[in-house]
Amino acid sequence: MLVAGNWKMHGNRAGIAHLLEVLSTTCRDFDKVDIAVFPPSLFIQQTAEALNQSTIQFGAQNLSPHSEGAYTGEISAAMLKDFQCDWALVGHSERRQYYAETDEIVAEKFAGAQKAGVQPILCIGETQQQREAHQTMEVIGHQLTTVLDVVGIDAFLNGVIAYEPVWAIGTGLTASPEQAQEVHGFIRDQLTKKDADVAQSVRLLYGGSVKADNASGLFAMADIDGALVGGASLKAEQFTKICQQAQR
Ligand code: PGA
């Protein structure tokens, strides 16, 4: 199990220091779950220092698809590695929606992170409109295939994919465990067609309004191997409870 907290563009030095201090204590004994936090990039060094003695891992919310060069405002995979980032989110729906990230750009970011030794978490998910038009599997299949075509199935050995239905992000609407399982099962099947061993090794996280009171139902599903948590990851008590439910 892996529980990841995406802090998005929230926090300041004092608030983050406090949150990390509390989590380091409250999550100390969860030995059956990997826990990772994703602060805004400016706070990565602070996070690295605060988690120095902790088993909690950390990563970046985004990275450049380029390895270096004249790309004002961007941060490369190698820079993330230099600051000991274990992880990087790629293809979060907010990046796709507001920053016009295409499947192709997402694939480049995935490949770049992996090459630098930073493990990418590939985020995929359909919009409300696409779900209502019964295009969910088609959209998910396309988002997955585009990355697979660029990086190959072997790049997913021990990889992580987060299924995040766009309509469930920050809306308080969670996919039911059955709805999430249906898509997770589909993702696992798609990977199995390429390589069954790799498919079994991949961790599939669910994301979209995961809270302390709906996590256990989601975690009980066969193909849900953890969660990508947004809003609830900013509250130490909520996030701790979610991590606790992932202990199995
Ligand atoms: P949410 O965000 O938990 O606030 O819905 C999830 C995400 O965007 O990763």
C-alpha cells in the first residue's frame, strides 16, 4: 500500500514545519504502508530536512519534460533527484486542464523522471462529461497507452498509477469503491495484456476526495493499492487516519 499526500499550492514554512512534525510522530508505526508527501517545490528542501529521520518519503508535484536548458521557471528531474526526491507526480489532471499538458508531454515527463532515478506516479482519469458519455475506459486506455508506447511496459515494473476521476477531485464526490475497482481492474487488465508480471507489480492508487471516512471501503477493493490524497492530506489527523486504514 502507498498513501500519497498532494499538498498542491497550499502551505507556508511554518505550517509545513508543523504538519511534518506531527506526521513524523503519528505515522511512525505504520510499517505496512509507504507514505509520501508532495509539497510545493519551494518547500522540498525543508521537507527533506524535516523528514531526515523519518520513513515518510517525499516528492514533487511536477517536473519539466526537458533535462536542462533555457526553460524559465522550470525544474528538472535531475534537480529533484539532487534534493533527494523519491517521487514525482506526472499528468495530474490540474496540470492537464490548466497547463495544457498532453498525453505526449506526460509521457516525456514520466520517462525523464525515471531516467533521473525519481519514481513517477502517473495520474490518469476521465472528466464528468466523458463518464456520462460512457467514454471512461476509452479515455483511460488512451492515457495509459500513450505513455506505454513511449516508455514501454518494463518502465512500469514496480510502478505507480493513480486513477483520479476529474469529477471527484476536490468536489467531495468520491467514486464508489465499486466504480473505482471497475477502472482499476481495467487498468490492470490493460497492463496484463503487455506483461502479467509487471501488471501484478504495479500499485494502483485511487484519488479524488479520499477522506478518513471513505478510505477503508476503497482500500478493501482487490485492485486498490493505496490513495493519492489532496485536501485531506493537509490535515494531519485526517491523513494519519487514512494511512492507518491502509495498514493491512
Ligand atoms: P482531493 O485531491 O483529495 O482534494 O480530491 C486529490 C488529488 O488531486 O490528487
